Amino acid sequence: MGILDGKRVLVTGVLTDASIAFHVAKIAQEQGATVVLTSYGRVLNLTRRISSRLPEPAPVVELDVTSTDDLAALADRVREHVDGIDGVLHSIGFAPEAALGGNFLNTEWADVATALQVSAYSLKALAMAALPLMDGGGSVVGLDFDASVAWPKYDWMGVAKAAFESTSRYLARDLGPRGIRVNLVAAGPLKTMAAKSIPGFDEFEEVWNTRSPIGWDLTDPGPAARACVALLSDWFPATTGEIVHVDGGVHAMGA
């Protein structure tokens, strides 16, 4: 028996088979879950192709988290495949180029607003869109990058991640009475498509190569994905508002 036997899980953010989200979907299926993916716009067909690489091809529903129409339609679109969901993975983030790369002091509000909407507010938007599907409670898990310090070149995405972390705590407070837990997994840097959009990503590599007490493999999303699956399961029934670090221990080490 798998730890997600009988569970229905909605997974966002599957763009390549190297992503954490893809590995969450894969391990979730291996652990007994029925998985539904979301995607949008020009990458919708890409997600459908990547879905075929899962142990069991998963249906893909359209969702742009900045679209009020898509958010309002999410429950009905998901119900075409499953009658409800027990877990949601939030794997969504974006900041315009002007908001990254050492341009912090010069970034205009429009670019900051985009980063905050897509990378932080979307957690609340997704949770509320999924709420009609979660009558029996469940788990919302988001993918994070430690926002307790200022990272080189990360700039306004770091601010967005700090807002993301705070959003998860308020959601944990307000959705807890409905039996819904909200937690984050703060993964170390991985060579994913998202990483390619971060200027100076090699500086993160240097930090992790020198400071992780147990080592860190930038090419292996498995540890972070397994943590997400564990939080989506019933094995953490009394844990909410938490940030689980899966980063080789770097967050706990001094400079």
C-alpha cells in the first residue's frame, strides 16, 4: 500500500520531466494517488506531452492563476476527471527579467506587482479555487526557496517568496477549521527550467557545494518531491503553517 492510496491530487507547474512538480506527480502515482495536472496557454500542449512520461498519463486542465475566469472554472474542469481532491501542489512562480539579476533598486512597481501576484498571491487564489473540491479537508503544499535571507541576484523574487511564506501561514490559519493543512517545502537549488531564468544561478551552486553538511545534488529533484508527497499524505496530520527545508541543511549553517 502507498501512502497516497485513494487520494486525488492536483499538481500545478509540470513543464519538464526535470521539474520537482513532475517528480511529485510521478511519486504520488507510485504511492497510489490519482493525479490531475494543470497548465495554460502556450505550454498546455507541452504539459500534455510530459504527462505521457508519468507511470500513468494524467489529464491536464487549463489554469492560468492570474485569470479570474480560469480560477472560477477550475472546480468544474477538475470534476470532469475526479469527483474531488485531497491535495494540491502549488509549483508556480515568475518574476519579470527586470525584477531579477541585481536590478533591485531600479525595478518598477509593475514588474514587482507581477512577481507578487504570480509567485505569492497565487497560493491563496489556487487554494480558494480548489476549496469546493476539498469537502473532506486535505493538504496544500507549496514549493518555496528560503526567504529568510537576501540571496545574490534573486531580488524581488526573494521578496515574493517572503510574501509566499507569509501567505501560507495565513492560509493555514483560515483553512485549518475546514480540515485543510497548508505547508511549504523549501528546496535547495535545482537545475530546472525555473533556475535557468535566474541570473547568476551559478552563485547558488557555489553556496550549496561549500555549505551543505550532508551534500546537495543540484540534478536530483527526488528528495524535495518526496517531502511534498509526505506532506500531501496523512502522515503529517497535525502539521500546518510549516516550512520543511529540503536543502542539505544549508539553512541551518552559519556564514
